[in-house]
Amino acid sequence: MERKYMAEPFKIKMVETIKMTTQEEREVAIERAGYNTFLLNSKECYIDLLTDSGTNAMSDNQWAGMMLGDEAYAGSVNFFELEKTVQELYGFKHVVPTHQGRGAENILSRIAIKPGDYVPGNMYFTTTRAHQEMNGATFVDIIVDAAHDSENEEPFKGNVDLKKLQDLIDRVGADKIPYICIAVTVNLAGGQPVSMENARAVSKIARQHGIKVMFDATRCIENSYFIKEREEAYKDKSIAEIVKELFSYGDGATMSGKKDCLVNIGGFLALNDEDLFQKAKQMVVLFEGMPSYGGLAGRDMEAMARGMRESVDYYYIKHRIEQVRYLGSKLDAAGVPIVKPIGGHAVFLDAKRFLPNIPQDQFPAQALAASLYTISGVRSMERGIVSAGRDGKTGKHHYPKLELVRLTIPRRVYTYAHMDVVAEAVIDLYENRDKICGLEMVYEPPVLRFFTARFKPLK
Ligand code: PLI
């Protein structure tokens, strides 16, 4: 029987009541928050699509694992379980747990980068680039041009442009490139995947030049589903087989467990190289904790190991991708400009096309996110000029080609009925878009400004 959509492959054992708010209450809240959705309190949000990071619902199996936490300072059994799971599922030899993804980025950047180096990547991510730059590297974007075009419907818009990679190697020399960072999927491009073919080709070039490949594994399960769906040779492979092959093209990975490992906190750095592993262990004790807990409780490591095993279940990931696609398709059908193809973790509204009359330095995506919250209680996130920050040398804004609002779907949390509410709110806002005005930034912190910057409407 043909179904309208794949309903949830889980049933609900515990509920969390969400607070309903009025438009008047939300107007007060957004003004107090300086028109920055990061500064709203969660209780002021009806449907919270700020992020898919750490907002996952854990399974009964993961909660059961939480009770088996071995909270030893050293040599916790849960660490060995996590290590075994990473080795088995992802194929990397060594595992250093960290409190979350950026903990792993910090360690990797410190042990691998020398001042004056270059780190190419398939589009930047905020924390990843910040750590690279703090350690003296220049980030170089080597993603395919299609990634910067929200209307281009190529299936693998996360791919590395091999020519851009080769040109960089020719220009600066392989010895100035400690590693290539490949994010699977690419968050700021709209959750777009990298193909297996491309990962293989990048790895081949890297190995020819003695350059390492480090994956940002954060959403690798979503990426693997897209490979199964879109790359002919993989249609009969399991998600687990695809993940394993994908990571065979790398030398290590940073992981934010708060996304595809289905937990609320946790991460790790995985490495094959023995020397780098020894250096990572020296660093982790400084910044996170013993190499057998890295800033995590034993119970958190257990939940992460169990979440990793659940995440490779085909029906889990099929439902996840289809739920995101359901929301995106409703918006698309109503003519709302979104990034296409619809990505893995979120639907991205294209604020440049949504609000063509607001110039980029009046923060159209920030204004759109604030308005969406005010009319509906749906919290989203700016992913445009505010997130991109300023050029360290010139002090000028980075002007990213993509000026987006991200409607990020937490895993296993909301139902299709919630997606309907979100779609109706966005469509209503689109029909009344002429009422939205630009913003002025009235407070700007020096790094990662999007988290705490404050704004004021221009009229
Ligand atoms: O938030 P962390 O420190 O666990 O992970 C950092 C991080 C690294 N890579 C990628 C691709 C991310 O998306 C990421 C965190 N993302 C957040 C918080 C998000 O809202 O998308």
C-alpha cells in the first residue's frame, strides 16, 4: 500500500509538555533576546528547531545503558565499549573521547596544525574553522560551486571540487597542508552530502601527496543514507557497510555525538596514526580529562555507543530523512524559497530570495528567524552573514553567498503534526513578508558572534 509518508518507527513512552505562548508574550521575549533566537529561553519556544545538536530523544535501550555507567576515574568499561563500537562501525583504530565535537576539533587542530598552514575543507563550519584559525591555519573552501547556489539541485552538493584541491596543493605545497577536512554532510551548505566516489577521489589525491584526510563525521549516517539513495553502486548496501567504506578513505575523524550518535552530550576524536594518537592523549588530559573519559561520564559514553548502533538501522534513518523532506516539500509546494535538494538534518529557508529587499548587511536571515518566532513560537537559527563573522585580517564582514534560516529537526522528537504547524507558520510569514524589516547589530562579541550578538529592528 502506498502511504503519504513513513510514520514513526518508534512509539512514545514518555512525554514532555511544551508551553503554549501568545504572540504578545513572544514579542516581549524576542525584544528581550535582542532579536537573536539563541538568546531566547527554551520555555518561550513552542517548537524548537534551533538545532539538531544535543536535542535528540534517547531510546529506552540508551536509558537502560545510562544505569550501567561505570564512573571510574580511569579505565571505565563504558570507554572500552565506546572504543569497540567506533572500531567496529567506523573502522578507526584509536578513540579519544571528548565532551562534544569542538573538544575533538580543539585537540586535532593543536596536534596537527603549525602556524602558516592551510586547511582545505568542503565549506567552513563555525567551530571547526575557529579552532583551525586559532592554531594559525588559513581555512580554504574547496567545496563545489554548486554548494553556494541554493537552487542548484545536484545530488551531492557537499562534494569537494578536486580541481580546487589540486590548485591549492600546487600553490602552497603539500607540506603546508596538514590535512583535508571533509564534512559529511555539509551543515552550512544545507545538509548536503558527499558522494562515495568523491570521498574516494579526495583520498587518492591526498595519499599521493602525503596529506591526511580528516572527516567531520558529525552527520555521517545521514550522508550514508543519501549515498544509498543516490549512488547506484550502493543501493543494495547496508548503512553500516556504507559508513565503514566512507571512513576507509580517511585517517581520522572528529565527531559531535550530539547529532548522529543520538545522544545529548558527547563526542570523540578517532585516529589511525599512532603518533597523532599519542599526542591527542597528551592534549586530552589538559582540556577534557583522562583519555578514558574525555570530559564525559561513563553513562554518557555508554549511551553514545548504544546510540551509534541504533543509528545505522535503516528504518531509523529513512524516517529521519523523510520527515525532514516532508517539511521541505510542503514549503517548496507553496513557493517558499528553500535550499534544494532538501538536506539531511534541516530545511533551510533562502533569506535572500525570501526577503530580496533587505540588504545582506541588514541581516535578512536574522530578521526572518526573529519574525518566524514572533508569529508562531517556532525557533530557528540564522546561518548567514552573522554566523560567517568577520575576516580576521580586514575586520570586514564575511559576505557568504548563502543567507539562510535553518529549521533544524531534532532526532526522534517531533511528529508529522509538528511539521504541519511549522509549514503553516512559514507559509503565512512568506505571504506577509513585506512586513519584515532589516536589523541593526547593537552588540557584537569578538568570536562566534552569532551566539550572543544583539540586534534592533531598523523601523
Ligand atoms: O557542537 P559540537 O561541539 O558538539 O560540534 C561542533 C560541530 C562540528 N561540526 C559540525 C558539522 C557541526 O554541525 C557542529 C555543531 N553543530 C551545531 C551546534 C549545530 O547547531 O549545527
